[in-house]
Amino acid sequence: MTANQRSPAPEKRRTVQRKRRTPPGASPGTLIADPAAVQPVVRLIGYGPDDLEERRVAVGEDLRALIGRWPVTWINVDGLADVELIQGLGEMFGLHRLALEDVVNVHQRPKVEDYEDHAFIVTRMIHGELPPATEQVSLFLGENFLLTFQERPGDCFDLVRDRIRRRRGHIRERGADYLAYALLDAVIDSYFPVLEACGERLEGLEDMVLDQPSGEHSAQIHDMKRNLLTLRRAIWPQREMINALTRDTLAQVSDQTRVYLRDCYDHTVQLMDIVETYREIASGLVDVYLSSVSARMNEIMKLLTIIATIFIPLGFIAGLYGMNFDTRASPWNMPELSWRWGYPFALGLMAAVAIGLLMFFRNKGWIGGKTRGRRSRPPTQRTGRAVTARPIPPERS
């Protein structure tokens, strides 16, 4: 980004307030939907090595009849406004009430909880680029089913659905645990484009801060620090969650899938390294901004000091020749006042003093260039002969 390009508008600071809708002292497992939640849409994908079915369904007897028809059944719910629907799915699949409460309260951090016949996984999916906005995605992993709950429609699972439809890779031959891995891997990989956008923004801010710092750039740097902090809060527990899936002996996760989860864990470690690196760069940009502003102020003060220094002797000369002494009283009383070339002489003296001071400042390197000094000569110019390196003796055995 060049200096002539217009810098992006500063991002507005957002105050994020997550409120628990369950009142203190309420019974565990109480489900209270958010008034601003989206009405749910339920979609089912059932597949095996040889068959595939994808449809939009309603919770009821028709969905109960579809369970178990395929080796893997994936039910995705977009929207958490219907508490009765979530309770119905919980009763149908035997989900724990505490886990259903965590589904509705979307302030959870990524985690893994092991129940008797299913595992409950919480992850945070990112939307857009900057400023980053995260969404809670809840997964219930069973022996042959996977339930996913999202806050609103729109996700990063389109490539996974396309792999299922086109039989790409081994997803059609694997179980529900491999599907859960594929979804978690898609969530984690979706952070990389956001971090790339952060890197480009930081690079542009660095160029602008070094070129011409302003208060707007300072606000943008602080916004980037807030964005990186948001990403860190989302990615750090993701690493712990993937690590728990890799190390814990969950009955729903096979040893073959844990091999792929280790690769997913490596991606989270890379994300954390990138986030920490960008946070250090953003913190360094604050120091660069302050240093640039201080250096610019020093240049301005230096210029003003030089101008004032030049005008000090000029003011002395002007004040000296501005004194009204009577030349008739004494021949030493300002003889230049009655001289024909007195005025041009005073102006020329002022010009000579100003030019002399400018040349002195330039010779010192205070204006118009670097400080002059003794330049180091190559070894051949110092001694008049080439300097040969001493051979390194061979190592003794």
C-alpha cells in the first residue's frame, strides 16, 4: 500500500456483552432462547459408501423413522429460537440436558464433554474477515449420527457437503467421527484467510505509520489489537479442545480418526503462532507510531531552530544599524549612515551571514544530508596492499 492510497476508515469499537439468560438459581438444564435468535431450519444428510440422501426435515415421527437408515446421519440445525425443537431432538437422541442448555447459551468456550453414549463438542466458527465475528457451533457425536447446532444460517461446511455428494476422499467410507473431524478442520481452516487479512492490514499500517503518521493510524492500530485479541480468545481454547479429542479415550472417536485430529491440532498451533506474531507486530507498531511522531516533531523543531538561529544575527545587524546616532556629533557614530552604499552593505552583510550559517549547518549534516565524517577505506587503500585471510589450520584428530 502506497502513501497516495486512501487509508481505510477506522473500525468502530464494538462493546460485546454476553448475557446469561438463565436466572441465578434456576434448575440445571433450563432452556431459555434468546429473543433475537433465528428460527431453526433442519437439514438432514444421510450417507454411506453406496447411497446418499439429503433433505429438509421437520422434527417428529418422520425424522425418527429416518434415523438408522444410513451408516452416518448428519442433522444440521440453523437457528436456536425454537426451544421445543431442541428438546425434541434431545429426547430423540438421548442428549443430556446440561449439554442442551450449553447449546442455547451461546457464550460457551470451545470444549469437549464425554457422556455415556455421545460426546458434546463446542467450537467457534468465524464469519467474514475484519472485524472478526465468531459463532458458536455445537456438535453431538454418537455412534452413527452427528448433530450440529448453529446460531444462524451460513457456515464454512460447503466443501464438506460437496465432498459427501461427490464422494471425494474417504468421507463416505468413514463413520460419524470422521465427519466431525472434517467439520472441525473446516472451522479451523476458516481462520487462516482472516489472519491473512490481518497481516495485510498490519503491513499497510506499517507503511502508513512510517510514511506519515496520524491519529487515525493510531486508532486503526488499536482496532487491530482488539481484533487479534478476539481471534486469540477463539483459537486458544480450540487448541485445548482438539488436544482433548486427540488424547482422551472417547468411545465415539476411533484411533484412525485421531491421526487426522493430530493434523488438525497442528493447524491450531500454527494459528496460535500467527496470532501471537501479529500481536507482537501490532504492539511494535504502537512504538513505531510514537517514534515516528517524535521524529517528525524533532524535524519540525530542528527546522524552526535553524530558522531562528539564522535570524538571530540578522536581527542583531538590523538592530545595530537601526540605532539613530548623530554622525555630526562624532565620526564614530554609525559612519555607514551617511555612506552612499550603507543600505546595500547592510543587506549584503545579512545575506552573507545567512548563507554562511546555511553552509555551516550543511557541512555539519544538520540539514540537507548526512553528517560528514571520515569514511572508512577498504583494507587495500589503508595499507596499499591487499589483505589476505589467514588460512585456518586443519583440525587435529
